[in-house]
Amino acid sequence: MLKRRNLMAGGLGVAAAPMLARAVAAQGAKKPILIFAGDETSEACKVWRTQWEPLFKQAPVFQKVDYRVVFAKTPQLLLKPVSWPADLRWVLDAFLMSEVGIAQGAETPRFFLIQNGQITFTAVGNNAWRDVMWPTLLDVTNSQP
């Protein structure tokens, strides 16, 4: 009887393996999330919105990410949970508890790269967008400029 139970359990594992593999593959296929966090008072954010953002939206990489914008009236409001969509508040919480969040706080424009439910990279400023975040996005999505 013991052998039959082992065989049954093993059989269930083998039968479930393709379903589990599809579930893992589907989750792994989820697009990375790019969050732009900015404020209305920042000149650098105005430059991002008028110059860099339109170029980004025209690039092939844009189709390979889930692009989200968190835009507040002031930098101080950007650090308040009420300014963030409910599904992204965890990003703000994690950022504010990090060394980078403590040191840089409300510096904008800020970019967060989220992969598999975790913040994998953050950068602040238009130069950091161009020099670091953009190449990182291209690499992560296996895209060309």
C-alpha cells in the first residue's frame, strides 16, 4: 500500500509539473515596470516630460515595459502615500526605508525598475536616465535603441 501512495504522489507531481512550469513561465514573462516619479516644481522633471519621455515612448523598448507615472505638485508630496497609486505604495515604502531613500529623499526625476515584484534598480536625474537607466532597460528587455 505504501508503494501505491508513493506512486500516486509521484504521478501527481509529474502531472502537475507542466502546469507549474507554465505558471512560472507566465509570471517570468511579466513585463518589467518602469516608474517615473516626479513633481511639477522640478525643472529637471519638465525636461524629462518634454524631451526624454517622448523619445522613450517612441522607442521599441517602451512596448516591453509597463510604464507608470507618479507625478505630484511638490517633491514633499511625492513622498506621501496619498500621491501614489495603491498598487505601487509598496515601492514608496521600500524606497523610504532604503539607504538611497534616506539619503536622496525627494530628488526628482526618479526612476524605479521593478522586476518580479522587486525594485531592482533606481536612478535619479536626467543624466542618470540617459547614462544608466536607459542602457539597463535595453539590457533587461533585450532591445535595441
